[in-house]
Amino acid sequence: MKIYWPESQGRMCSYVGYNHAVGLLAKALSSCITSNPDEADFRIYYNIPWHHNPEELNVPGKPLIVCTMFECTKIPSTWVNFLNKHADAILVPSQFNLDIFKMSGVKKPIKVVSLCVDQEEFSYLPIKEHEGFNFLWQGHNYDPNGRKGAALVEKAFRELREEGVFGEDVNLYLKYRPYEDFKVEIDRLEAEPGIIHISSTLPEDEMKELYSTTDCCINTSRGEGFGFIPLEQMAMGRPVIITDWSYPYLDLPGCFRVKYELKKSPVIWLYKHMAFTKQHIEWNLGKGLKEIRLPKYIRRLSNGDLEFGVSGWSRSKKSVWKSIRNLLADLHEKSGLYWKPGKHKRFTLMLEKRGYDAEVNIDDLKNYMVFMYRDKEALSKKSKEISDAAISKWGIHKMKIEFLLAIEELKRINIIRGDCDVRI
């Protein structure tokens, strides 16, 4: 079996989770990846289902298999259109993803190939003896009101301190990457007793030191396409307080599952690059934002899009951008959307309502935090058991087996030619 997958050789996605997924699958399939498209049995594209020039993904006579994922009950309509038009088959990392892709309207064959934990990088790490109790929330960025749920965790911790349940010996560490987009938000943070922010990129030895004094991890995300961080934390032996939704490994003994309620997701924004002309820039606002007042030179089309008329561009570019900024400010006020216009020469900004995702029950979260704190000694004894279960059930071997089964099934339904030798 030969796979043409140029992105696996350094040309990766800008999204942290996708990069991690690409690296893991490329490692599992390293012996099968070829740089020669002519000898390949099929072509893989692992990214969000969008490309500024989709024709570049096509290799004549070779099926295109798109690997991707999403984190709520509805995928963007642009993804559905892309997959139905360009993909021959789709691989997703969980049954949750398979269901939401089908419900969103994807018609092409979809197969589940799980992601995994790399046991060469994440293995059992004994907990060092230390005073008190340390919680760790970890995310790729600090967006207090965003999907990763940092604000809710801080609120629960703060209330438990105010109620006198947690004393000065209990700490909450929040570890995230130093993204410029959230610098203003981070700079405004005031020091709070017991809450420690780590916004720098730590070298491997310092990260291990942080984990070695962590008693319990918290990952109460509103939704995950897969969720690498909790699985890797369990591989190191840490119990994880986790949202009881969307994660595919919730049956592991290290998961302490918090109740939730499905709620309508906030508005999201999606970029779709195309010609930036004087004729129009389309904005698909979706339902619920019709009350926004529009500049005179913008008209609303029957399908809900906004069109910037030619007359608008007779004004100075500076004046046009000022009007766009005012419109975005109005959007932010009414929908919670935040977007900072850049100096793009080619872009379309498309906004649409998402489906539902999970909002954690804060009382249940607090109960689990108290349980962990009071049962520290018993939990530390289960640390090795938690690690062994995560690695044995979700190691790279699982990904390899499921990938082979998926390719065999695609052969059976004639997506991949029958003489493909399905071996790694």
C-alpha cells in the first residue's frame, strides 16, 4: 500500500490539534507514504475541509481521502459542500464525528479511524510528594469564554475557596500557549490567590516537572473533535475531570465524567478565500442577526448573504473599512463574535450559526473537584492503573488497525482499487 500525502512531510496545517493528528498518523503510516503520486494507491488530505485551490488536491486516477473532525452537532455548510464535491471518502476519529457529519449532510462514505496517544512521548510519570493539592487546566489558548472552558473552571475554583472548602494549600494551574490574539485579555488578569497562569511555552523538562506535582487535571471543554490533552494526561497517570460528551474514550478508568446540558453554540466565523473584487464580499450571517443595521451600500440577498455593492467602492478604501469595522462591532455586541479585520486583499468572511455543544454543570464540576481533593491518597494509588489503561487501549496500534480496516472497507465498495495491498 502506497499513500501520497505531501502535507505529512512538513507542509502541515496551522491548527495545533490538526498538526498533532497529522504527526501521529504519519508516524503510524511512515512505511507507506511516498513522494511519487504515480505509484500511490490513494491521496490523503488531513486538514479542515477547505482549500484555496481544491484542484491541487486531485491526483488523476487516485481517490482523495479527507481526514478531519469537528466538535459540535453541526459542521459548517462550507465543509459539507467541499466534502461532497471533492472527497471520495472521509476518515474521522470517532463515532461522534461520523454521526454529526452524516446529520450535517455529508453523502460520501465516512469511516472511523481513531487518533491515539504516542506512548513514546507520554508514559507513566509518578507523582512527586508535595504539600497540598494541585489542579491543572490546559488548553492551546486562554479564551476565558471560549470552547475550552477556562472561565468555568476558574469560577468553580474561586467559589470553593470562598466557601472555605479549599484552603491555601490548593492551587489551580492554567497552562496555555502565548497567543497574541488573547494578549490583551491576559494582560488584564489580576493576581488571585491559588490561581497560577502559565502563558509561556515550557521546555519538555519543565512540563514534566509541572505534571509531576499535578494531582488532577480538568478538561471541561464544550466539545472536542477528539481531545488529545486528556488522553495524554491519563497516559501519564493523572485522573481527569472531563465533560461527559464528545470524547471517544470516556470509558477509561481515569475519566471522571461531569454532567452537562446541550446548548446552542455561539456564532463562529469561517474564512473562505476568493477574489476580493469591487463587486461584492458576501457575509452569510445566518438566522438571528437580522436586526443588525447595515450601511447604505450593503444589501441583504434573499439567501441571507450581504452584498457590498459597486457604489460602495466608489468611496475611499479607508471609509469602506471603517464601515466594515462598525458592522463587526455591532456583530460583536449582539452575538458575542469577536473579529479583528486584517489587511486582506483576497477574502470572504462567512458567518453561520453552529449546532449544539455541551455546557458543564458547575455544581457537578465542584463536587468532583472536592472529591479529588479529599481522596488524594487513594487516587495516587490508582495512577499506574490509569496510565496502563490509556496506553493499552488507545496506543498507536489502535490507529493502525482501524486504518487498515477502513481501507479494506473502501476497497470493498470500490473507492480504492482492488489490487491495493493493504498492509503497513
